Amino acid sequence: MGTLQAVALMAATLTVGLVAGLFFAFACAVMPGLRRSDDRAFVEVMQRINVAILNGWFLFCFLGAPVFTGLATALHLRADGRAALPWTIAGLVLYAVVLIVTAAVNVPLNNRLEAAGPPEGGADAAAVRKRFEATWVRWNLVRAVASTAAFGALAWALVLHGRAA
């Protein structure tokens, strides 16, 4: 059982960590870089990113993270996993925040950005950007903090699991 617990916990930590890194990269590099671009370039690049990100690698990590974290939590319910259990639960709750924010805020904003059409096709790029950028950036920062905290909780759970083993 210890090996299965460890594998599930490692998979949870890795997938959550990769997602946290993605949101961190957007928060400290992608969006600040795009902030310096003109409206048309901003809208066009974000539309392209929103299409490109829907790939198997991203989906495996983004959707695998709660599955692996839930599995790790379930496997640590036994007495030999109790030390790590509160931290896996914390990781699961924090990642749930990421999922909720993504579904309630970021994806709807992405969909509205896509629905605006290409900026050269008549969309008012300045208006489209104004309705998108500040809110998306703010809530992405929430996702970055929550996913990083989830990663930290799971990393600590790994330490505690290792000590118990």
C-alpha cells in the first residue's frame, strides 16, 4: 500500500506543480509581456493561446491533478497515511479553488474573447481587451496562488509520507 500511496502522491504533486508553474508563468511573464503590446496584438495572441492550450499535455495535468490528489487522499485514509492526510486534503481543497475560478471566471472570459472574432475582422480590439484583461489577470493570480499553495501542501505530504515509510 505504501508504494501506491507514494505513486499517487507523487503524481498529484507533479501535476499540480506543473499547473502552478503554468499559472505562475502567465502571472509573471506572459501577461506582463502582453500588457506592453497594442490592443490588436493582445487580442490575437490571447485568442491563439486559448486554442493552443487545449492539448493533451495540458488537459492531462489540469484534469489529472484533482484525480491524483483525490486518489492520494483516499489512499492516505488508512492509519499508516494519517500524517500526510491533512496536507493532501488541503491540496485537494486548494486545487478545487483553481477549478472553480477557472470554470467560473477564466473560461467564460476566454470564450467571450473568442466570440469577439479576429481583431482585423471588425472587432473593436480596445473594447474587447478592456472587458477581458484586468479581470482575467486578477483571477489568474488567484489561480497561481491557490495552485502554488496546493503544490506546497502536497510537497509537504510527500515529506511526511516519506518519514512514515
